Amino acid sequence: MGERAASMSVHQGAAVLSVALMFAFWLALAAAAAAGDTFALRALFWLTVLEAVLLNGALAVAAAPPPSEAFPFQDLFHLGSLTAGVLASRQIWIAQRRAEPVGSLTWLVMVGVVIVIVTVTTASLQMQAL
């Protein structure tokens, strides 16, 4: 972060990879939920609340101001994540309440949600430490 370079460090690569994997997991859950899997819908709700609303939204907005190179785009990104996360969580909650309980995914999906969030958070904290 900060300065621009032609190459990327291992920590930066790990952060980019973990975010890409989180979005892939998010899309897989959305696809399963759209196919009628209520457990995937529940996992999608919690991933959205924890990542978009809390970690990338509320905590980032409440944290110290970003480096001057990132202003105002980083602030706008975090506010957008908070807003979109709240709206998406609300819509998922409504869909979850209307859904019939025919889930087919196991509790392992919820473990996957936690692993993805911990990985992304850890990579982000490592990036800030550099």
C-alpha cells in the first residue's frame, strides 16, 4: 500500500488473493441461495453482515483516517461498503424469512464463512503493519 510499484510483495499478493477468494465464496453462496438453498442464504447473510457491514464498513469508517494518498477514495469505498452491506443484509433477511426450510448445505459452510473472514482480516492487518 502507499507507494506504487511494478511488483507486489508476498503480503500484498496474499491480501489480494484472500479478497478474491472471499468474493468467489460470496458468489458461490449467492448462486446456491438463488437455487433455493436456505442454508446458503443464511451463510450469505452472515458473511454480508460480518464482512461488508462490520469489518469493511463500520470498523473502517470508525478507524483512524487513511493515508493521504488514499483520500477520498478509501473513505468512499468504506462508506459504500457500509451502505451496500446494510441494504443487502436487509434484503437477504427478508428473503430468508420467506424461504422454505429446504437447505442442503452443512454447517461446514458456516465454518468456511468464518475462515474466509479471518483470512481477509489477517491479510489486511498484515498489510497495515508493512
